[in-house]
Amino acid sequence: MKLTGVSIIGFRRGAPTGTSFFAVNPTTGEPLEPTYYSASRAELEEAVQLAARAFATYAQTSGHQRAAFLRQIAINIEALGDALLERVAQETALPIPRLQAERARTCFQLRLFADLVEEGSWVDARIDRADPTRQPVPKPDVRSLLRPLGPVAVFGASNFPLAFSVAGGDTASALAAGNPVLVKAHPAHPGTSEMVGLAIIEAAHACSMPEGVFSLLFDAGTDIGRALVTHPEVRAVAFTGSRAAGLALMAEAASRPDPIPFYAEMSSVNPIFILPGALRERGEQIAMGLYASVTLGAGQFCTKPGVVLIEEGAASSPFIEKLAELIAQTPPFTLLTAGIGATYRRALEERSHHPVVTLLAPRSTSALEATSLGCSAYAALFQTDAQSYLVHPDLGQEIFGPATLLVTYSRREHLLDIARAMEGQLTASLHGTEDDLLAFRDLIAILETKVGRLIFNGFPTGVEVCHAMVHGGPFPATSDGRSTSVGTRAIYRFTRPVCYQNFPNAALPDELKDENPLGIWRLVDGRWTREPLNATGE
Amino acid sequence: MKLTGVSIIGFRRGAPTGTSFFAVNPTTGEPLEPTYYSASRAELEEAVQLAARAFATYAQTSGHQRAAFLRQIAINIEALGDALLERVAQETALPIPRLQAERARTCFQLRLFADLVEEGSWVDARIDRADPTRQPVPKPDVRSLLRPLGPVAVFGASNFPLAFSVAGGDTASALAAGNPVLVKAHPAHPGTSEMVGLAIIEAAHACSMPEGVFSLLFDAGTDIGRALVTHPEVRAVAFTGSRAAGLALMAEAASRPDPIPFYAEMSSVNPIFILPGALRERGEQIAMGLYASVTLGAGQFCTKPGVVLIEEGAASSPFIEKLAELIAQTPPFTLLTAGIGATYRRALEERSHHPVVTLLAPRSTSALEATSLGCSAYAALFQTDAQSYLVHPDLGQEIFGPATLLVTYSRREHLLDIARAMEGQLTASLHGTEDDLLAFRDLIAILETKVGRLIFNGFPTGVEVCHAMVHGGPFPATSDGRSTSVGTRAIYRFTRPVCYQNFPNAALPDELKDENPLGIWRLVDGRWTREPLNATGE
């Protein structure tokens, strides 16, 4: 595939006229061909208008048609073969096996949403039948289902160039629900974005989808993103990235004349609670698992454990020593971009000089300074105590990269205080024995109000794509704690209920017709059933 | 029951020290005893802290326990008997039969949510089972369900003193989901609010609910409402009222350091499309139905039809004449408050002098001026044409009270243009033959993107409380078009999903335990079932 460096505006291509930029190989620091060009405002306008027009058609496609489209996207991505993986590796420095797994996850996700909309019950179809004899007024026939919102803007993330990017979970769920998608490509992997974007366009052609069902916009800066969030025809936004960028766009969405749903997955320190029984029984083993989780993908996961809580005392020593040793022995990582590298090194610098923090690994700050080149960065382990942590809320901020903070507590109540004071998080993990779980039931009750996902004897990295997954959490982990960006529940972000009262059967959407032609689950007079309504009204 | 005039702060009462106010009988203009006192900031703080503490206990109550509580509230409201209805009638000038129906609806609603949470399947329980043999990594056990958010602030509405007020749909759905509720009473019916609030407190005592599960705050002004929306412990807000008030509070919720879900049902003109076939067949009959809908409750319904679209020509004359005649013959109404009366009369005054609008009934503007006393107001019928309507967006604004605007069109395309230009609405109604429905399929497709509920051959007033109802709609009909404030789907407003990964069975919520002790519907490995998980993993 020949990369051209211009945006994809419906079925056409943009012009090579906007501000130019290059992808950079994080390992070498060298720019990668070709030159990329920011979309113009006119191109953006055209893409949005095409999306708005496409909505009228695309929203009326059947679940079967959308399933075929999603599956074709997966097939086309797989057909890109090694050329895609090589480009992603060049743009991100992520190792090929990780990228193979991420591609598999991306395609699995597209097929999972295809299965969901083909089966069709996801629309939450509800029917309450009429009762003309009811007193004092007759009861009408009322039926409702979920419908798509309209054009959705999706922001590609730097750290998952496939699974949270052009054809990632946001795009898959928005398309599955019947919404056209406008992706703002992440400038760190434009070549990857263009390849995947063209795979989507080919699938749109193959499946006779309307022009505008998908567009891909490049931008070196933030103008295009802001213009998407504030455009009157854009009806919802999905974003994955930093808290600062997420909050800025969230404020734009809220201050529109017509505020729209805005889903940002922003930041999380994913606390790990290592309870006393588990610490005694298998401290070193947990240290090895934690090390793997903190350094996975060079620590550039939104679910990376950033705070680890353990009880002070003899039982903690083997754990701490093992973890410090593993981190001290780790050669430097190559982070995704020079910007992420610089921010990470600055955060390490600050934290290593923090008055209440000790640097446990590497052994000296001079090792940290030795990393101060481009994308290269050492893993780091810091330590503080619970009382200091409680009075320094800055220690609860995410450091994006392979660093984590041990917090030791001497009193159970401090642990609970930390949980109570915690900001909203994507996850919290508990390592414990079954006795620990009973003894810390109060901790779990607090955490249930703070996080989207609670993990027992495991680590938060590696988010399973399935029906039950919740990859979300109270603000500021996300902008909207009612939602998840992973798993089939993610489709509900881009829908709203529409109700039909006393409509003739023929004029109803298929999902609500008496005969239940799609054979879906429906709530009929308060009971879930896949049966058609019969003529007797029973 | 002796009314005391002070707020209800958990299980105690506030002090008679804040700014005082009276309910006013709209018919006589006389103040009603007793004096009411605005809650102090200290009282508000105490109520919110009690709610935050109650949440820990209340969120853990079972569906059975919450069902008993909701049913006891209904029983206690019914036990207030005629004394309640008389007080409501004094405070609102609404006729007793209407209030009997509204009380029945309110109690039905409480019992419907009781049934919902007792049955229990509403929590959307999902289970994806582990697969330790999966390659390249084992699949974890992932389970999730919906959990309550925390203390919810509810604003009582003036126009439904029972069904959208202290124990109305917002309170019922928030309590059903497991959230404590803080109601800000509408100052136009404080006696009604106090009586119903005490009925809730008695139910809380009888059902051993924690103190703080409910509080009721009075305020002559807007301070308490704003303080609730911005309080850190308040986790969601439900509001029904004017667009101006709704937008102001919506902005407060969005500009919090931690924005929270804010559900406002604001304004809607509920357009009525009378299609050509129906106009010819039964124009006069539709005129009578429309008249009843426009004047129901003195036009003070959020679903009152405010814009009526009909084709110009001979067929329209009998319809227009009938409607104008009915409205011209109508004696003046007593509106809810002098404020509503003054706003309504000012709106009629403006509209009757609008350059593109004709007043059809009453026959002269002098009749309108004759109503300019207190709460008294005449019904009014205005007319304009489609092209004028399209260039005067002010004509699309709601007039709260018994007035409506006929818009005649000569070209089908103008009708579609009006639908396309329309703001988000709660409802749209189509009067037509089955042929009309086919001929105006494009109109229906537009309306599906604009409204929460589409009604065929009926009127939007009278919102059925049922599972399939959608009383919501795109902004600015509501602040959040993904929600409904009526019907069992309303419970989802006050929930978020929480996920448990690899948890021991005993530590899971009952809804997610292997044996399915509650017998609820669950999505197990993508299939809906009420069966327990069996030991073989099948």
C-alpha cells in the first residue's frame, strides 16, 4: 500500500496543503516517510457534512448489513499483513508480538460488535400493549428501542495504535450502533492510521455503505479536534488520552449551544492493594506479577498500576526487595514519542526530589538522568508512607510510563482513608487470601464507589474484550462514569431511546413489529421474551 | 397532619429561621398557612452529609428491601387521603379529579419501581466465564452489574405537584436504584411537599432505612438548589422546569471540578403534524382532541402541543374553525402561580403583536388583556404560515399555558424543512391515514432524530407510566437525550456499571453469584438466561 499523507474525506482524499508533519521512529529519532498534511477546515466541513448525510441512510441499515461491514473491516485489516505491523512498529517502537496481539484484539472487537448487532437484542426493545378497556383512560400501545445519535467524532490514542485508534473500540461500537464516524488520527502514528482508514473505506465500498460513513482527518495540532467537538452536526465524541486534553475537550463539548455526550478515558493510577495474608504467603510472586504489569508496553497503559499499598513490617521486605531488584535490572525502554519521554522524565525528576518520597530503583537519581535522551527512559520505583501520601494529593497523579509508587501503611484506618480520598479510577486490584477479602470487606465497599473494575489476585493491564467488561470509572478516570469504552456495553454510549405510541405495525421498526421478525429478546409487558405477540393479546 | 413549615433533615426537622414564604391559593390570591422557611446552608450540609453516610448502607439493601420501602411510601401517601388532595388543590387550583388521577399515577409509579427492583433483572448482570486454556493468555472471569451513584438531588416541578415532585418519578427511580434522595421542594406547593415528605420519612422508619435516605429542603429562592447541584457529595441531579432554570443548573453541574450527570426536562412544543388524508377525513374530530390536549391542566403540561402543522386549503377550514370556536368559548383558566400567569400573558401579548402571526382566538386582543389579573388567563390560538415560521425561530419557543400556534404549509418541502430545523422535542404527533404514513415516511425519519416519542393518531399529553415509555428527547427538550424521566428505563439515569474480575463466588454481589440466588436474567457468555452457572462450565 502506498501511503499518501492526506486525509480521507468520505470516498475522496484531501489535499497536501495543510501544515505538514512526519511520523518519527522513536528508536532512531528519524522521521518516517511520507509527509503528512493537516486537514483544512474546508475538508473537515466536507467530511462532517458527508457524515450527516450518510447518517440518514446508515442509521436505517439492518444489523446484518452493519455486521457485514464490521467483519469486512476486520478482514481488510488482516489482509494488510506484515506491512501494517512493520509500519506500526516503526511508528511506536512497540514489539511485533504485542502488535500481533493488538491486531487480533482489534479484529476480535470488530467481530464481537458484528455478532452483537447481527443478533439484534442489544437495542433493548420494549413493548407495552394497549388496553382499550382500562379506566379511567384507555392504555395506549407503547414501544421503544435504542437508536443511533448521528455523526460521532473519535480521537485516536497514542498508546494503542490499533485497538484504541482508527478502527478501535470507539469506532467499532459507534459504527455498530448505526453512527457515521469521523476519526481524528493521532499524529504519532499517521501511517498506521492511513492504512487502517483505507481498510475501512474499502470495506465501505465492498458493503455499499454510504459515502461519509467514515472519514479520517490528520492534524499536526489541536484545531481539527476542537472543530470536531464543537461542530453542530457532530452528535457525540469519544476520546482516549491525557487528562489535560480530555478536560479541555470535555469543556468544549459542555459549552456548546447544544451540549453533546462526551466520553473521555483520561487518567488512572489503578491502585493495587496487597493485603496482609497475600503479602505473607506470596509477596515475591506478587512482586514479579506487578513488575510485569508496570512495565508492560513500557508502562504506557491506561491501566498501569501507579500506586501499590502494602502493610509496613517484616512481611513487606521480600516483596519490596524483589520489586526493586527487578526494576533496577531493567534496561531502558523506548517510549512512544519524544514528548511522552520528556514528560515522563520530568515527572520522575520531580518525584525523586519530592520531600516525602524515596527512590528505591534505580539506585540513584543519576541513572534517571542518564535516560534524558529522546524516547529512552528507565523504569522507576518510588516509596512513601500512607500518612505522607494522604497529605500530598500530587502523589495520586498518574505518571504515564514505567514507574510506580509503593505506599506503606501501619494502620488499617490509613488504608481506608486512602481509599476514601482516592479520585475515580478505572480499576483497583486486591491481592489477598479469602480471609483477607472477609477482613477487608469495608475496603471493597469503598472501592466499589471509586472504580469501574475490581480485580482479585490479578493485575489491571490486559483488558478483556467481552460482554461484562467495564473499562470506565468515575471522574476523572473518565468524563462519564456511566459508560465503558471496552466490551459490548460500549455501544450504549452512542444511542438514545425512541418511542412509538399507537403506531400501525407496518410503520414500526422491525425490532418492534408484532411478529418479531428478527427473533430478538424484547421486554413485553414487563417480561423478557423472544416470542412474537399473538393475536389474542396473550 | 399538622404542617410545620420547616425542612426535613434526615429524621429531624429544620429550624424556622430562614427566609420565610407562603404558598398562595391561585384562585383567591390569598396566602395559605403555615409560614414556610428556607433551609439554612448548615441544614443543607447536614442533609447532604446524612445522605452520603446513608448511601453506604442504603446501596447495600436488597431489591426486596427497597421494594418494601417504595410500597410503604405509596401506602402512606394514600393514607393521607382527602387532606392531601385538598391541600394540593388549594396550592395549585388543579381540580380534584385530576389530582386523584395524579395521586394514583404517583403511587402506581412507586409500585412499578418496587416490582422492578424486587424482580431484580434490571441490573443488567453480565457474566463472561474464565477460560484458563485460552491462548496466548488465559481468559479471566469477568462479571458486572449496575450500581447506584450516590446522593441524588431532585427538584420538584410546579405543574405536577405529586407525580413530578417530592415522591415523583425522579425520587422513585433514584431510590429504587439504591441512591439517597435530597428533594428541593417547589415553593409553589410547600404544604403538599411537606405532607408527602413526611409520608416518605414514616416509610423510612417503618422499613428501617438509614437516616439520610431522604431529606426535603425548602427554599424561597435559588440558593439551596444551586448548592445541591454543586455539592461534592451530590452525585446526580434530576430537574423538571423551565429552560432558563434548567440551563443555568446544567451549566453549574458541568462546571463542577467533577462534573456529574444532570437530567433536566426543560421545554418542548410537541409539534402535531396533521397529514392531508386525516385532515380531510376527520378534521373536526382532530380539532376537538387537540383542544382537549392544549387546555388539559390549563396547558401547563410539558407535553402540551404548542405547534400544529396543517396543509393550506379547503380541507383545513373546518379544522381551523372548530378549533378557534372551541378556544374562543373557553372561560379563563386559573394558572398555577402568579409568576406563570404573568409570563404567559406577556408571551401572548408578544405573540399577538408578532408581525407574521394572526390571533384566531379569542377574537380580539382586548380579551387577552382582560385576563391580566393574578393567575387568570385565557386560552389562545395563533396562526402563521410555514415560510414565516421558518424565518422566525422565536415562534418555535414554548409558551407555558393554554396556547398553541397553527402553521399552514402549501408545499410539502416546507413541512420537511420545518421538521429538519426543529429543536429537540419530547414528542411529535402524526395524525394520518395509513396512506399518509407511507407518503410521509421521510417526515417520520426526520422526526425520529428529533424527538423522544412519536405518537400516531393521538396527543402527547398523558404520559403512560410503563416499561417502554420514553419521556425525554434531544437537547433542549432535555439536557441528556439518552435518558427518560418516565417509565422503568428512568432508573438507569442513576446507575453506573461496576465490574468484578476473578472474584471468589462468596465475595460477589448476589446478582453475580454462580448459583443465581435471585433468579434474575443474566447475560452469560453472551446469552440471556435465568439459569445458574453449573459446575461443568456449560
